[in-house]
Amino acid sequence: MKPKYLFLLVFSFLTLLSSAQNKKLLLEKTIANIVTAFKEKNATTINNYVSKEKGIIILVRYGVLDNFTTIDSINFEKPTPSYLPYAEPKSIAKINYNNLPKFNCSDYSWSKKGLFCDTLKANKLFYNTVKNLKYEFTSKKYKKELKRALDLEKNSCKVILVDENDEDLIFNLVYSNKKWLLTIIDRVTTDCSA
């Protein structure tokens, strides 16, 4: 009887391990596809990674406060915000799962270059943006947006690409229904206007 349970335990472990490896491979393929699509201005490929029901959140800064807007799809002819074209990174590097680079507004530079992905630390930028906009919403809408931000960011991984020309692309992905989805594009981290 014990060998049977041991076999089931080993089989279950190997199945979980294989699933985790497949998820990581799919993550890497998704990141490469999205970065390449931005480089080539291929909105069709990017929009294949956007949820048809939920759209994509664009974090922006209008004046002092960070803000956000949800759009259905990426359109290179009509970027969000309209005055800031989407990034066109010139290279793609091997993904580093180290600490993400930091942007320094005093000299407009990144602490390091390359392609980075953080799958461990919850990003709070969207959540903090919603919190700061509390008085812009009705109480019901505020609670709904705050919950959406919490749910989204606790399950997301953040990707930052800084290429050799200091062109950057910052986005979040969420794993849902056996697919990685593009959920947030961060256009405020490098906006030093406030």
C-alpha cells in the first residue's frame, strides 16, 4: 500500500514541477513577443495579450497626480496619453529575474540596463494611484477600483526593459486561463514632471 502512495506523491510532484516550468517558459515567450511587437509597432500581436473583457490599464501622469485609464487595445497611431508615443525598444536581452532597475529623476537614468522580470514582489503602483484618486470617484467606484488594483497587482509580475539607447518599456503581466495577459503599461515611472 505504501509504494502506491509514494508513486502518487512522486507523480503529483513531477506534474506540478512540469506545470511550473511550462508557465515560466510561456512567461518568457510572452515577454519576448510583447517586446518584439513594441519594437515592430505590431499592435495586433500586443492586443492578442490583452483581455477582451478587462482591457489594459495605462498608468499616466497629468500634472501632479498619477492617474490611469483603461483602454480596449493598443493603437500606435493614437497612444495613451496622446503626447507620448509608445516605446520602440531596439534590442531584447535575456531575462534577468534579479531586482528591477530603478529610475533616477535627477539625471534621467536607469540604475542598470537589460530585461528584468520580478515575479515575487507585489507592485503597488496601480493600487497607490487609485488610493490617491479617492476623491475623484464615488464611494462605490472607489472601492471597486481599489479591489481591482489589489487583485491585479498581487497576482502580477512586472517587466522592465531598458535597452542600449535608454529606451524603456515597463509593463505588468498576469497569468490567467493558461495564458499570460498584458494588464498594465506604466508610463509614470520615468515621468519626472511632478
